[in-house]
Amino acid sequence: MLINGVAVGVEVAGTGPPLVLLHGILQDSRSWRPQLADLRDEFTVVAWDAPGCGQSADPPSTWRLAEYADCLGAVIAALELDDPVLVGLSWGGALAIEFHHRHPGVASALVLASAYAGWAGSLPPEVCAERLASCLAQSELAPESFVPDWLPGLLTTDTFADEVTAMMSDFHPSGFRTMAHAMAEADLRPVLPTIDVPVLLLYGDDDKRAPADTVGAALAAPIRDSRMVVIPGTGHLCNLEQSERFNDAIRNLKTD
């Protein structure tokens, strides 16, 4: 679909209450394969390719989380989704928070998986700067030169390594840079106490990029109606490595 002049790829499956899936950096809607397959019998599952990823066109390089959130809002409106639950993984978790801040009253609940309050809001300044510099440098390289270096931080075993490598290797250099800048500049900590919908936080017990006991705990603490579930046997991509536990947590989410 065309949203304010930007082509946005969207996959829709199933029927039922709307569930909007927001992927992480260097990913696209393919990262939600187990959710699209397993939750379609109970939900209308919507997985977008964020602008600059997958089948979507690259956004202007000046975009930050606010512009992505407004684009997402236009997608939700175009699809006529009522009271959707937003499920954001990593970068997508920060986007879900920003979306609810800019478009209150649209989402009925947030599921924040392996999520940050932006890199600036969750990581020490030197780590944030290092991640941004690394992403900008990698955006100039061929995928085989850097994608393998990401895998140990995302997965605990090699089971899904080929699948994740194939997806990440299709990255858009410009989109990668824009998303990295958006995440590195985002500090959503002031927004967290204002969230007025139920929030479920899902973290892998072996997540090295966003550990549950530090990044997750700090994210959860200021949110009034939040609950955290730590999923055993998984790293950052907990929706993929432990999809059954992840999907069950969403099925059990209370939005009232």
C-alpha cells in the first residue's frame, strides 16, 4: 500500500481481533513466520515491512521514530483495524511505545519483546554510540561480511541461523542507517509512566543484547500496568526460538 507517498509492504493473515507485529532492525515481516502461521486462527495478524525493510520503500533519511509511528498509524487506519494489540520486537518495541505516545487511544495493549526505551533510553551512552557506529559501518558492507557476527547476539543455537541470515542479508543499506539513527537518538523513558494500556514484556533468559534483568526491568518499572515474562531457552529473537511460549503469552494477554 502507498502511505503518504511511501510504498509499505504488509502481510495480513487470519481473522479475529487485530494483532499488529513490528519487527526489529535488519529484519522484515518474515521474522514473524511462527506468529503468522500459529495465531491466524484466533487473530487478524498484520505484519508490516517497516519503511526501509523488506518489500517497503526507503523512507527519507531524516525519519526518526515519530515518522515511523505516524506511518504505522496510517497503515492501521487504512486497514480499519479497531483496538489492535501492538507486538514490537527490539526496534519494533520502541516503535510501539512511540506509537502509543503519538496516537493514544488506538492500541488496546502493547507487547514489548526484547525491547528498549530506545538505545539512548536503555543503554549507557558509550554502548549506544558504539552500536550506532557499528551499524553505520556495516551498512556499507556486503551482508556476508557482517551478518554472521550478529547471530550469536540474536540466537542461542544454530537451528534458525540460515533463516535469519537469509532475511538479514536482504537489508536495505539506507533503511538500515535510518533505523539505526532513530534507535540511537530515542530516549523514551519520559513516556513510560504515561502508558495507560496493559503492557506485556517478553524477554529471553539468554538475551545478551537486551537482558531481562537490566534493560527489561528498567523498562517495566515505570509502566503502571505491566507484567514481565522471561522465556527460558532463548535469546533476543524469542518469538522465533520459543514461538510456542511466545504465542501462548499473547493468547493469555488481558486487555481489559
